[in-house]
Amino acid sequence: MATITDEYMKQMMATTKPFTIAILKRGPKFGPDAMPVIWEHGRRNFSLKADGLLPIVCPVRDDAEMAGVGIFTTDMEETKKILDGDPAIEAGILIYEVFPTRTFPGSSLPQ
């Protein structure tokens, strides 16, 4: 593991920027008949990613209550507006919680 000094940590912490994390969970209407709406939800996520609003989106595809996690570049209120317009949320197939966070600009998943 790399050695990280206190000085380095303080320097890096000063560069963080605000983001919003959204946690999606299965809603009351989630089920096999929901898949066409989930498909459109995915299409919308691709659009939000292309527009730079949702740079990290992670669907969870097992039988867990959690359905996905996304990191938005928008503040909490704007993120809520975006999510409230999602077809799966409008249909009660998914529900969400949002949380403010901070991270380093340029953070990304490895290729």
C-alpha cells in the first residue's frame, strides 16, 4: 500500500467537490411486469450520463432490495427533481433516497 502523509491528505481534501448519491430500491410495484419500464429507466440513465449529470451509475441485479446506486453532479434538490421524473419512480417500481457527498473531481472507475 502507498504511504499517505497527513500533508497529502489535507491537500487532497481541499480539492473535493460536492455531489449527490442516489440509492434506488425496489418499490411496491417492482416485479416481472416492470421490465419494460425498467428498460426505459435505463435509457434515461444513459441520457443523464451523456449529459454529464449522472457520471456513475451502478445497477444491482440480484434479489436484493437495493436496485442501484448513482452519483449525480447535481445538488440534492435538482437530483430529487431528476429522479421524480424517472419513469420507474413515477410508476412506483423504484423508490429512492439521496445523500450529499464530496469526492475528488475526475474520480472514475478503472477501465
